Amino acid sequence: MTAITGVGGDQRQGVRLGDIVLRNRLVTSSSLLGYGVANVPLFRWGMSPISNFVPLSRFGAITTRTLTVQPRDGHFTLRDDWKLSELPSLLKRYTRVLRHTQGGWINAFGWCNVGIDAYLRDYYPRTRDQRTIISLGGFSAEEFVTLVDKVNAAVPAGDIAAVEFNVSCHNVNFDFNQIIESVLAEAVPRSNHPVILKLSPDYDYLGHARLAAKHGVSALTAINTVKALRLDPRTGEPWLRNRFGGLSGPAIKPIALRVIAELRDAGVTLPIIATGGIRTFDDCREYFWAGADAVSLGSAAWFAHPMAGYALAPLAGLRLRRLINQVERFTPPAR
């Protein structure tokens, strides 16, 4: 354990993954808690009710929704000021971009976000009491350079944990294999903050991890959601507006464990933040034993069920507090 200094003006105990400093080894995955704050009390700290019962400063870091140069509706909406009376309408929208399936969730939000300028102006200043990983997404090296430059201009070095490059999302219908090397070569050297590369199990993750090490990336996130499809058994129509979506939750945990083990077997030494189906401390230990240095909560930080989530949030909050305490006390095996 090392001391974190200069985070919101205080000093806390934390862990260091290379040049990335976290408060502990349990972070949250991109998008699950929005931008770390929200504009109305109902969705305090983002869209998840659980966050009303777990202070986000307790996590190692909060990863933002993926942010792009311009605002995007994606397949959902960029609006985040819903009133309580509008909750039924909001949940109806969710059914076209987020559905529960066997062993997890399938989603296709399509990078809906307010854009990097609005985030840095309206949200980031209200997250200074927590560690933050800013997730960035774009369709060219030029867009990633623009995003990095904007973060550099607004956020002093050391004030966030890292920026994460999402060059692996299936929900925006783009082949990131075409741009990943140019993104890393041009955008990573410009960043004043450590860079994390988010890997997809559907791409050449071993090759991409080697490119990351070559171009100065500080850590890897493994894995992004798995490309998936569900159809209505009565009509044959896709569940999601985008047809394909990203599968998350316990169903992908064996895939994520395999990817992390293969990365280590292939000699990849960059720190790895593992994500995929993490709910319990046993899940965390499996990932640490497979070779991860930190773990990330995805679906477990969201609704237990779209409607029941609000009623169950206090219990889920207690469970997450206990999980944070367990991870803080655990020492991962040396490699």
C-alpha cells in the first residue's frame, strides 16, 4: 500500500499500478455510474440507485461513461434530467438498449453521452472527492488526440487516476482494428495522464496488448463486453435497437478469466484491471489468481432488476461496502 497525496486536497491509503494510483483495487466499469454525478436527486451519482448507499469515494476509482468529442444520443438518449413522473418512459427506453438475459445483461447504448466539453464543465468539478478514470471514445486518431488535449487542458496531472481508451466497443458499428495502432501512436504520448487500453475478447487482444506496451500505455482493462445477439422467440425481431449488443455479467466471467490468463501466459506485464461478472469476493480472488492487479464492477453496480433495483438498492449497497472492505484487506499473489 502506498499513500495517495493531492487527491481533493487530502491524503488517503491506496494502491499503485505502475503510474496509476487507485484508492483500492476495486473500481467501477465504464458507463455503469454515468459521469459520477447526476443533475437530479433521484439519480444521484448517475443512473444507479445503489450509488445512493455506497459513497463513490470508497471505490478505487469511478470510470465515467465513454465520452466523445461531440454529444451523442447513440441508441438511447443523452438526457439525464428525468423526473420521477417520467420514470416509466425512461424504463421503456431501456428495454430497447438493455435487457436481462441468461447469466447477465445485453446492452447497446451506443456511446450515448453529453460530450467531453459538457462533462469537463458540468460534471468533473463535482467529482473531486473521488478517484476518476475518464473513458474516451472516438472513430479516428484525430478524435482521440482532441479528447486527450481537452482533458489535459481541464484536468491537472495527478488529479485523476487515468484516461481509458475505449477502442473496442461493438455497439457503435465500427471496426476499431483499422485505427487502434494510430490511436495509440498519436494520442498516448500527448496525454498528461496515464492511459488504460480497454481490450475486447472479439478482437486480437494479444496483439492489441503488445501494441499498448509498445506505445506507452500504462494498463489494460480486460475485458469489454462480448458481442451478442438475442431475438424475440415469437417474432424473430432483435431485442435491441442495434440488433447486436454487448453481453456482460456472470456469463462472460470464464471468457474474461481466460483472456487474462492468456495475456499473462503470453508475457504481457502491463497491469490488468479485470472486469466481467464480478459480484462476490470469490470472483475477485479468481481474477487476482488469473493475473489481474485490480477488479472492476460492471453489472453488479447496476440494477438487480429494472424495477426492483430501487427497492433492493439498500441491501446491495451493504453488500458492496462489505466487498470493498474485503478487497482492501486482500493481498494479491506476487508475480
